[in-house]
Amino acid sequence: MKRKGQWVTAEEAMMAVQSGNRLMLPLCCGLPQTLMEALLAQKDRLRQVEIVSGLQIKYPFLQEGLEESFSFRTWQCAPAIRHLLAKGTVKYIPMRQGDVPYVFSPQGPWPIDVALVHLSPPDKYGYMSFGVSIGHSLPTALGAKLVIAEVNDFMPRVLGETFLHVTQIDYLVKSSRPLLEYPSAEKAGEVEKKIGEYVAELIPDGATLQIGIGSIPDAVVQSLAGKRDLKFFAMAIDAIVDCVEKGLVERSLAKESEPKILVTEILGSKKIFDFVHENPLVAGRPIAKIINSRMAGQIEKFISILGAIEVDLTGQVNAETVNGRQISAIGGSFDFLQGALFSPQGKSIIALTSTTPDGKKSRIVPYLPPGSAVTHPRHCVQYIVTEFGVADLRGKSLRERAEALISIAHPHFREELSKFSKENF
């Protein structure tokens, strides 16, 4: 579809947004700040605009007093917005992140009226990169009724399947401002470092790693010294730059091979933004090419490293709820877990501390409490790692699974867990 490709001010562009519209935003570091500020400035004329996106660094559209103007439909559940679930201002959808392009397509249940996108400046041919947030933004823009772009001098030009042409956009708005940066995780402590060491032992040379954000993923990356020819998949974070600089990622580019770092989202600081700019080691892909178990399963030695809230003695994993309350989300975790199982020599790893932060509760539990989400069913779970070791659940009976998990639980809780196991398995 050829569009207007008209350069306007942010205020003029936002006048195209109407009450009752459904509006899609990029994730996190990709938030188009200039467009968002202009949208909020027009709050008084707008009613019941539903904003759709995943994890954000800021949620300016959910400030107190904007409830009549904006609501938020999301597949993520960040700490900053959990309290709004009960009020209805935030509508959480328990779904795979890989389903986003369809769910919000013209054929899906929640078609998008307006896509706000955040792009790099055009090249001499008129093509602009989605930069740090490609995943759902690119495919959703292709199906939206109206596309409005913030074209930012600071947006890195990420290569790969990341481009729109000016003729695919209705309104373009120039900006020149630093991107939002995703705050670094809390520094990994001794417990996280030990978990990182155990996970690193499971990672072979030549592996393709899917890692998330947080102190445990950071500890894993810091434990990779000595590995060779590593590759990264799905998300780019600051720590990847360190891996390249330490020689853990081969810099050579064989013509027949994929780039070493395939991403759909980039979360971090200027460090990673500068690294990915026009870097042939890095290629962006839309969500269907990344958060997809069939795609990941074709990669040899695909290693998925996921977090969890608790694991029961049969191997069921809850990564979403506490006492029945939604505090996190499915995201891409299930696709990555399955992809690792399908991958030749792949490994699915779920890493968590053995106790809650206060040490009062075990995160390896006899059974998941009533109301808990089962994010990963027991028949899909392979490795569970805590600071006390690794439990490989493949091929194990219920009793054998329980014994393996008890061996990596905190010693204070092993007797209680053993008693339950003997009585029930």
C-alpha cells in the first residue's frame, strides 16, 4: 500500500489519531518519545484510545488522570503496571509473544488502527530501519490503517529485515534525541554467580544462546570465558558487546552463514546501540522469524536460558504468578523452550535461586499453589539450575524427578520436600 510519506510536526501527526482508535507502540528502548509527548498533549480531545504494546521502560499514558483518554492492552505485566490490572486500565492477555502479529492484524481479534513507529533516518533510497525494536512493530505497521513514524537521528540503523520505505508511511516526524535506555540489572551476587557458573558448564562451543534480562542472565554471560564461536539470538543486551570484545563471538563472516547475532529487540544503553549500528555481525528479524519454536528448532546447539518463579517436584514451572496474582508474563519463553528441545544438541535451561529473596520460602515446592499459572508443562522441561546444582529431568520418573529437584533445593527445605515426595510419588 502506497502511503502519503508526508513530513509534518508531531502535533500535526497526532491529530490523525481519533477517539476509540487502537494504537500500537514499539517496546522499551523503541518508545517514540516525541510522538508520545504530542499524543499526551492532546489528551483532552481523545477518549478511549487503547494503546497496545509489551514491556515498556516508561508508561506515560497510564499516569493518574488519563484514565478516560487511554487504556493499555498488553502481553507483558511489568511491576509498574500490576496495580492497574484490577482497575481495568491495563488489560493483560496471557499469550505467547509470537502470536502478537496475528492477534493485532486486520484478521485478528484486535486489529490496529494506528501504528506509531520509531525509525532511523532514511538512506539515499528512502529506506529506514526499525533499529532497536523490530519484533511486532514491523509486521503490525504493514497491516495498520495508519502509520506515523518518528524519524530519529539517534536510532541505530540495524541491518537485516528491519526496513520500511517512506512510501509505506503516512506521516513522518523528525526528531534528534537519545533513546530511552533500559536500566542495568541489579549486580549479580554470589548466589547468581554460582548459578551462572553451573549454566555456563552446560553451554558448548558453537552454541546459539537465547538469554533474557536480569541478574542471572548477566551472571551467565560473565561466566562464559573460554567459550568459542558463540552466537546470540532474540535479544541484544549490553553484555553481548563484552562477549564480542573478549573473542567469544567469531568476527569472521562466511557468506553462506547467518550473522552471529540475530535479534528482534535491543534492550540496553548507548553501548549496545552504538554496537548494532550498521554492524554486519548483527541482523534484525520480525517476530515470526525469532520468537518461533520452529525457527529456533532448526538452529544446531540452540540453548535457551529462562527464569522462573517456582518449580514443583514434578517439574511444572510457574514463571508468571504469585499467590494467583499475575506478576510476569509468558513472553517468548515457551517458544524458546520448545525450540531448544527441537534443536539438534539443543538444551532448555531454567535458572532460578533456590529461595525467595528473603530466604523464607523455597522456590522448589511440593506442588504449585492453587491459582498458579503453569507456564511450562512438566513434559517440556529439561534442565533446572539453582545455586546448588543442576537437575536434568529428561526421562526421569516422578520419584526420580522429585529426588533430582530436592538435591538442588536449599538445604533448609530438603527434609520437608523429601517427606512430601515419599508420601506422594
